[in-house]
Amino acid sequence: MLSRTPATVDVMTITDEDCLAETLAFNEQFEATAASRPTRGQAPDATMLALLRRNRLGGHTPPVRLPQGQDRVVAGGVRVRAFVPDGIDGVYLHLHGGGWAFGSADGQDERLWRLAVRARLAVVSVEYRLAPEHPFPAGPDDCEAAARWLVDHAAAEFGTERLLIGGESAGAHLSVVTLLRLRDRHRITGAFRAAHLLFGPYDLSMTPSQRLFGPRRLLSNTETLHGSYELFTPGMRAEQRRDPEISPLFADLTGLPSARIVVGTEDPLLDDSLFLAQRWQATGAPVQLGVVAGAMHGFTLFPLTVTEREQGREREFLTTEGR
């Protein structure tokens, strides 16, 4: 049984119900091994912080670094990692997840290189500064700087002005924040032609699904989300986190590009995607909302049938949008 019936959105589809048994079985196995995993979202000591950052998100081993990744420094001293295939039809600005405190631009080399080749995209992943050492607004500042650099230099660097943006979890949040900053601070709209947003938190004061999810030991739950917000915006009260510059669900979304918004039914951030999709659609911009049956937060990190399918849908969206 699905845990929730998503709200009505014209473009919403509930996907992968034929894989529900496999997906829920994986969730159950993940919960059963929770005791052996370090807890994210709390204030870790230096040793635990280093361990979490060294290992893959959702895993216990370091990520694989591919030789195809090119480490660069762009405007404002922001570091990025670029994947440039032989044929390029666009540039995808990728913002990684990890609760604003973990993850890295080189944490998903295999996936990003595969996306670059199959979608014919130059993929530029941002090594934005992480909390708690660098709380808000450091990470958003770095993403904004990288986006502005692409607006100014993509044609010369990559031979195309077709720009796309997206990310997972905190990276999805940063993607929307970046689009809003480009519009509000620099009067730049239309440069990024589409946004791909995977299971992002868009209300850091906590939507109902975040508050009600409870202590289930999946990749994220109520406690770990609250802890992540404390690391990213230390000392802020809930009402302060409703500032549109922090929680884009409260922002005016006018002028943003087409979007694809994806979340699983077993994700505490379910409401965030449902509500954002409704508000995005209300502006008149095209939006697709995919709700993956039984999927937990961060499901694309794991070798599941729904992961393979979702990556195919992501690739199709990024290949076709904004042409």
C-alpha cells in the first residue's frame, strides 16, 4: 500500500507501481541495517564529518573518480568538475545533494559521465562550500557564481547557449534558489531553459510530510532533516526559514523555466515536491511531476529497477527540453 495519495496536479504521474514490491523490500532492508550507518543531519565531530564526506552518499566506500572529470576553478574562485563528451547539445549545471553538509562534485562521476555521453551534454558539477563550516548563504553564493559564469561563457567554452540546471535533494533546493537569484539579482531569465529537481526540500520550516514522517531509519527522516537545517541555517527559527531566499516554496516563481519534479511516496519531502509543482504550474510554466511508488529519499543512489528507470526519464527530459 502507498503511504499517501498525492495531491492533484494536472501533470502528475505515479510511476513504477509494478516495482513496488522490490522497492519496499529494499526500504525494509535499509531500515534493518540502520544501526551500522552513521547518522546524518546531526552536529558530527570532526572524525565523523570526515568519514561522511569521504564516502559515497548512501554508501560506506569512497566514490569512484573517473579520468574524464576535469577539475576547474571558475568565476569567484568556485571549483567545478566538468564532464565534456565528444558531441555537445547543451550544458547541464549539476548541484549535488548531501544536506548542504556532505557530498561533492566528484561524488557521482560514473553517473554524470554516463549522462554526459548519452544526453550529449557537458555536465558541470559545482563544488560549493559546505556547512557547518560555511553555512547559508555560502553554498547558494557559489552556485549563483557558477551559474553566472555559464551564462557568460558557455558559448565560448562549450559551443552552446542551451543551459539546463538540476540536482538531488539539497542540490534540487539550490537549483531553484539559483534560478531565483539569477532573476532577482541579475535580471537573468530564460538563460536556463529547464530544471530537473529530484526529491528536494523547498520549505525549510518543514512541510506536513516532513514533520509527520517520524523516526523511520531511511536515508532521511524528521530528525535528520531538522538537523540538516540546523547545520545549514544555524540558530534560525522556523519562521525565519520561511524567507523565500531560504525556502523557495514561499518565493514568487514567475519567470522560471520548464521543470521536472520527482519524489518518492516514502520520502519525508513528498509534500515539498507536490506543493512546488502546483505553484510552478500556476505560473504557466510547463512542469512534470513524477511520484515514484514506494521510493524513499535518495532512492537514485541505490541499484534498483526504479533507479534505472528514473535515470532514463531524467536523460530523456534533459535531452529534449529547451531546444
